[in-house]
Amino acid sequence: MTITAPDHRRLNLQESVPAQRPSLPTCRLCGTDAYLAFTGFVPASYASDREGLRPSLVSYSCEHCGKHNSHETPENWSPPGWQWYA
Ligand SMILES: [Zn+2]
């Protein structure tokens, strides 16, 4: 029999799961996008497999509370001031 010590960090696992529906980046703790710092953005692209259009993905952190998040975004959305590199 193995006794497993409670790991409080596991409580946050659910929050790190990407949302199923594309949504605009917002810190769920602060309830605002005012403090977000975008750390990554992958534009939507067409895949050659059966998946078709792959939605764009954004990752960001909140500079106010330090919370990180990443999920799909709505079509035609990109982070404000995002720089496109060739
Ligand atoms: Zn926050």
C-alpha cells in the first residue's frame, strides 16, 4: 500500500487545461486583460490532414498576479501590437 502525500499543486491542474472554446485572452483571476503580457502566438494555419484549419493559439501571463494561460483564440484575432516576423 502506498500512501500519497496530498499535493496542493494538483488543485491547479484543472485551470491549466486549455479551454475548449476559443476565447479572448483574459486573466480569470483579475477578470481583465489589462495586465496581460503575451509570450507566444501561433497564427491559425491549414493542416494537410483531416483536421483542416487549426485555430490560432495564444499564451500569455498576467503581470498582476503572475498567472499563466494558453488556449485557442477566435479567428482573425492576434495580440495587440503583435509583431509579425518573416
Ligand atoms: Zn491576473
